[in-house]
Amino acid sequence: MSEQTLFKVTVDNITIEVPAGTTILQAARQIGGTVAPPAMCYYSKLKGSGGKCRTCLVEVSKGSEKDPRPMPKLVASCRTTVMDGMEVKNITSEKVLDARAGIVEFLLLNHPLDCPICDQAGECHLQDLSFEHGKSGTRYEFQRRTFKKHDLGKHIQLHMTRCILCYRCVFTADQLTNKREHGILDRGDHAEIATHIEKSLDNEFIGNVIDVCPVGALTDKTFRFKSRVWFTKPVDAHRNCDKCSGKVVLWLAGNDVLRVTGRKDEWGEVKEFICNTCRFEKKNQEDWMIEGPRKLNRHSVISQNHYALKPKPFKALENTAKQ
Ligand code: SF4
Ligand code: FES
């Protein structure tokens, strides 16, 4: 059996070994924490994703052991594979932080200030990104884009002005459903998500476009304006489903199930995609076996009011008491 070739890569002064073919983003995620660049279009479960939004740009200060020259420009970490001896700078690079602020400004050029009424508020990656890297003002002086409204059916609400054209929903429809009925039409400033001839998106598993959308462009009509997400109580639950794993998160208000979503990992990616029946039709607690409270590990406002007790520093307390 051939042995797997391992490459040494250093990201923000932390060195790890990863198999050849690993991207810089995947290597940085293995280290974890703030070392991992943000990613608005890459989605590890969707083939072909990445390379669209540029939020994951990093500086390669040493190309490899054999050719130590730095790369002349910042590179998209989701699309660049590591080389042996490569050295990468993410949050330790002024250039990267400056570029990221520019990308956020660019993504926000046409993005409406909808956060106070947007269902995605509190779990929006763009909101987090602008909080971390954005500027308080805008230099944009022109009118923002508007679009003709498209109705995507009874389950999915489209707000095209919020879309950042990451293509995740297109890959989801392509790879998870039996027939893709929407896509990105037109080009440049006119590019938009649509079905071309008005059609509703209702084929099985299409509800997952809501979970993969990093902003509030695609939201759940059955949850629309029902509650701010930080006022709800998320619990892990499951049911016997013949179409999907049936493992979900229920977002509760009292005994009411306001919303059903897939379970997300620490990078905000769905672990197992769920079917439309589980997502849109099972809105009674009796439909589910509740496992317990959902652990929220993202830093966003959604964790507000979901307190976790920190372990007490017993030793320090004892020592102080003895003094
Ligand atoms: S609707 Fe959402 S998932 Fe689809 S391209 Fe726009 S931002 Fe991406
Ligand atoms: S996550 Fe790499 S370009 Fe969007």
C-alpha cells in the first residue's frame, strides 16, 4: 500500500502536516480558531464551490521548500493547495486584513441595510464579516441595484438585493435534487438568481438552499417574521425519516416549533442535509424525539441569552483564600 505524502505547512506561525492536495483553507481549519480564514462561497460538502467571493484571501510569504519565493499576489485559500514548506499569513498579514476590509466593502456596495428586518440576522455570515472587518461608512454614491421580484413558491423566499452571488444554492440544487430549476441569469451588475420562467422551487431537498445561503437572500417562508432567531430556543431532535437522516435542529418558542433546520458545524456548514418534509411539514413537537439543547459555538449574537457556565478556577480561588 502506498504511503500518503504529507506536506508541512505553516499558517500564522503554526505548523502542521497535511496530506498533499489539501487546500490552505482546509489546513487552516485543521488548526482552527481565528487562523481559519472566513469563507462566504466555499462549502466543503458542495463540489466545485469556492473561488467566487474572495473573502478567504491569504498571503503566501514562502511558496515551498524547493521554491521559497513568496507568491506575488494574495491567493484564494479555498482554491490553492499547499506545497511542502509553504508559509501562509492570514490574520498576521496587514495586506490580508486590508484586502478583507475592501472585500467586505465591495460585498456591501449593493447590500441593503435589512438586518433589523431580515430573518437571517444573528446567523448571517456577512453580518459577522462586516462586524469583524467592515467600516462604519460607505464611499458608494450611486443608487443601489433593484430587481424584479421572483416568486420561488410556497416554501422559499428570495430577496435578490441581499444575494452575494456565491453560487452555493446553485450547486446545492445541482448536487442534491433531481432537477435544478433555478440558476444565475445574466452577467455582471445584472446577474441574479431566478428561475427564468416563473417556477416554484419545490423538489425534494431544495429546502437546503436556505441553510447554505450565507446571507438572507433565501429564507424559509414558514418562519418569515415569526421571531428574531436569538429569542428562540434551539434543540437537537430527530425522527425516523425515509428520505434523510432526520437529524435536525428545532427552533422553539415555548412549545411551538417555529423553524426546522439542518445541524451546522463550527464553520457554519450543514453536517447532514435534510429533506423538505422534515424541514417544512413537521412543525409539531410530537413529530420529533428531542435530544437536548443545541450547543451554539458561533460567536454571533445568536448565542445571546444561551449562557454556558464557565468552570470555576478552583485552584486560584483556594490560593487566594490561603493568603
Ligand atoms: S441566493 Fe444565497 S446561496 Fe444563492 S447565490 Fe445568492 S447568496 Fe449565494
Ligand atoms: S471562500 Fe474562497 S473565494 Fe469564497
